[in-house]
Amino acid sequence: MNKLLLSIVFSISTIFSFAEQPVDSLWAQGNTAYQNGNYQAAINSYNSILEKGLSAPDLYFNLGNSFYKMNELAQSILFYERAIKLSPSNEDYRYNLDVAKLKVVDKIEIIPQFFLYSWISNLKSLANPNGWAIVAIFLFIVCSSSILLWRFGLSLFLKRAGFLASSLFAILFVVSLLISFSEADRYGTKNEAVILRPVVTVKSSPDQNGKDLFILHEGTKVVITDSLTHWIEVKISDGNSGWVNAADIEKI
């Protein structure tokens, strides 16, 4: 996997279907600029859409591709991560993120997860909160239909089948609903960030005079665990943590 999927998304109908006409123009300008190799102009056009308070996974994806072509690694990873956060099942987004991460200097060993926790995390990543809410609604309808079959089935076989089905779908409904709430809470809490500066020294305390613990480089993803004025405590995937200046990172 060493070639980035640099074809941007051109369709706007499913992205800003309720937006005003100027957004259509900005989107088209950005796409045209990208095709012509004018990546900074593309970034400017896409950012103008963001400044209007609009966002969409394909918009973030196009920004990620544009920043990648500008060799701005941290920004490209930041926007790929934002695209995935809105559409976690999109394989193109994940592919490009994986390719961009190959250029990140820090190769941090990930602490192995308990298999059940890993399985649950993978399950959650199949859809965003709205997707899981739709699944929950569908399962609720199926569960309700199964209850009706159980109560009013014309034969003992149908009643038993309805009871078993309603029990199964009730469990699945509760699970999908809990995942939807859990993911909505996670999406609403910006506790992940990307290192922006080429080199960042992680400190032992929220102070410039704190002990130097380790170095992080641009593009590395961190988890925010605490904050104090202009300092942020971050944790990396190998479990190590420390303090960095708030200007050194940007939240996903």
C-alpha cells in the first residue's frame, strides 16, 4: 500500500443538498483547482465552505488530499481523521490515512488490546452514531413485529418463532442503541488530536521548565487526557503521556 487515492470527490448533491448556491460554486472551484494542480487554491475554496459552518466527510477527504499534495503531512492526516470520524466505514478514507501515516516519523508500538475490547471497537467503527441509530430503529421495528407474531401467531410454531425472534432482536436493539449513544458521546467530545509542528518535546509538567520526556513529530495522533491554561496533557498509543503546548496540536 504505497499509492494514495488522490481522486477527489466531485458530487455535491449528497453533501450540501440544503446549502446555498455559493457553496456549489466554491466546491466546483476547489475541484477545478485541484485538477489543475493548484492545491493551495483548492484548499482555500474548501476552507471557505468550512467557514460557512458546513462540513461533510467528502469535504474533509478532499482537504486531506490537497494538503497531502502540498506535503503538509499533519494537516492531511488531521482531515483524513475528521473524514473517518464522520464516515468510519469508508475504505478510501482509511486507505489514504494509512498511506499518509507511512510518512510519520514516530513508529509507536500499540499496546495490545483484550480481544473482546478490540472486537467491540471494530464493531463500533462500522458506522457513525446516526448510522447506529438507524440500525436501532430498524431492529426495534423487527422486534415489534416479532412480538406481534408471538402474541397473535396462528400456530404454536409461529408463537415460539416469534418469541425467540423478539428476544434476539430486543437484545440487538439494546446493543445498537447503546453503541449509538456511546459513539454520539465520543464524537461530541474532542479528546483526540494530531501533532502539528515538525518536532514537539513532551514535558513532565505543564511548564516550559518541565523535564523533557520524549519527542513527537508531526502527524502523530494523541489522546487528550487533561488541560491547564495553554498546556495539554496527551497520551500516545504505547501508554506514555506528558504535557505539550496547546499550539502544538489540533483536535480532530
